[in-house]
Amino acid sequence: MKVLQRYFGTEIIRAVFFVLLALLVLTSFFDLMNEASSVNKGGYQIKHALLYVLLNIPGNAYDFLPIAALIGTIYVLAQFASNSEFTIMRAASMSSWTAAKILAKIAIILIAFTFLLGEVIAPMSAKTAKKVKLAATSGPVTQGFRSGLWTKDLIRDSHDKSVVTGTRFLNVREVSPSRALLGVKVYEFDTNFQLLREINASKAEYIRSHVWRLSDVVETDFPKNLAQDTKIASNTHKLATKELESEITPDILAVLFIDPDRMSAYELASYTRHLSENKQATERYEIAFWKKLTYPISILVMMALALPFAYLHARDGGISLRIFSGIMLGMVFYLVNSLFSHLGMINTWPAMITALFPSLLFSGMAYAGLRYVERN
């Protein structure tokens, strides 16, 4: 059994990473062609485009690993079948359940590698890629609205952080590559949403945990009874600098410009909690969070789906036909996974069900396929 485990593991892992390498080379080529249109704009040169594409490889590897696991496993099992090795193994009392256990142990290694990519390597490389592109183009980041970027924050009591005393809306015209905020406007409301204070600043820099330093500040205070008594004037004063304590951090702002699929589960959970506390929509990030937890498990599903291909006879098609079938199944899985993410967000389906359904669907297909080939 140990000899079979080692033999299966060596051949399958080698094939999976070969397929993954081929997919990454192809994807990187198209990514580079896409970046070519941005070359020579500002300071963005071909070296920056190459580095940007290189830094996006871990994220692409995370996306393609289940597909590579499916194609690589089909290739190895089809070779075993064509060389009659699998027939000999079955004659030596290797049951379908034994073969499934062998593949499951191999899948655990690939799942651990996928978790490492999705939680550590890919999020870090995606952020670095964004910084490289912004630094090279020397361009600001905006959310796409004419008024700039908007975000919401809670105002908490300075002595008891569990007590919420109001709501703050933050408007930023631009976010520089160094993550400084330019053209800052802050609107503070009490718990009844009556405007208490308006703050305008030319720049905001993050100086320590949950504290921003505003520069060139113009602060206007509005008395609570201003609406009832128009004779009461608002109070406006200027400050060179002002420290603002806020739950908004550069990491939270960075989330607004990074694809949720490139964020770690920890970042998604933190940002989802921030949105929930501020009574904002969380569906997109909840689905991304559950996908981040369940996507690596789909490698096990893909390898189970590949197992029935070992039982097909030579007359049912050669290795090339089986590999083509694997590619088609992998693409269908990728499309179904993306489709259900969008459908779940549109129809507000439970995030966990939305993330799990594609894997459950293909698990059923794997089971049905294995039962079919065993009976025939």
C-alpha cells in the first residue's frame, strides 16, 4: 500500500504542477498583452508590466490549482489504464475505495498548498502588484465616482469604546500610492443623524493604530439646536494639524481597490465585520469569505471526479480524449463556481450554500461516474 501511495503521489503531483505551469505561462502571456496597452503611459514601462504580471502569478495559481489537479490526475490515471497498470492493481485487490483513499491523501498535500497560496502568498503579491503599478504610473486611486471615495465609520466614546456616540462619513478625493489621503472631507453626525461637525483637510496620513493626522484643517461645528434657532451661528476655525481617531485604516481602504477573491479569509472577515457594524451590504464579501474557505476543498472533488477515468477501457477513448474531457470539466467547474457567486449575490442566497453548491454538485457527478464505470 505504501508503495502504491508513493507511486501515485509522485506521478500525480508531478503531472499537476506541469499542467499548472502550462496554464500559468498561457495566462501570464495574455496578462502581459493586456498590460501592453498601459506601457509608456506616465512612468509605466515594460519592466513594470513584467513585474506586475509576475506578482499576479500566485493569484492565478490559486485559481487554476483545482483545474490542474483534475487534468493532471486524469492524465496519470489514463496512463495507468492504457498501460494496464490499473488493471493489475485491481487484480491485486485494490478496490475503488482504496484508490479513493490514495487520491485523498494526495489531495491533502495540494489543499494545504492551496491554502498557503490563498491566505498568505496571493494576497501579499496582489497588494504589491497594485503598489508597483500605482508607483510607476504615479497616479492617484479613486473609487470611480466624481465625488471621490466614500466610506462610513462609527464614532465611539473616548472612554468606553463599546458606546457609539455617532456616525462619521469620510469622503476622499484621491488616495496616493503611499496610501496618504488627499482632499479629505469628514461629516460627523449624532445618533439621530443630525450634523454635528464638518472637517475639511488637504491631506491625511496614518500615523499609528486607528489614528490619522489631518493637515491644513478647516473645522466647522454645528450646534445641536441650530435647526430650531437660526440666530445661532456655526463655529469655524482653522488648524495646521488635527488627529482623528477612526476605525478606518489603510488596509480597509485598500480593500476597496482589490478584488475580494485576492484577499485572505482573515481580511475578508475583518472587512465584513466592519461593513456589518456600519449597516452596509456584506453579501459580496461574505460569499468571497466562504469561497476562500471551501475553494481548496474543491481539489479533493476534482480528483474524485478524475477517478472514473481510470476505469474506462481503451476503446472508450485514448489519453488525449480523456485529457480533453478533463479540460472541459475543469472549465465547466470554473464557470459554474463564478456563476453561482454572482447569482448568490443577486438573489441574496446564503453565502455558505452559494460557495459550497458547485463542489457538492461535482461531488455528486464524481460519485455517479464511479458507480457507472464499476457497473459497466
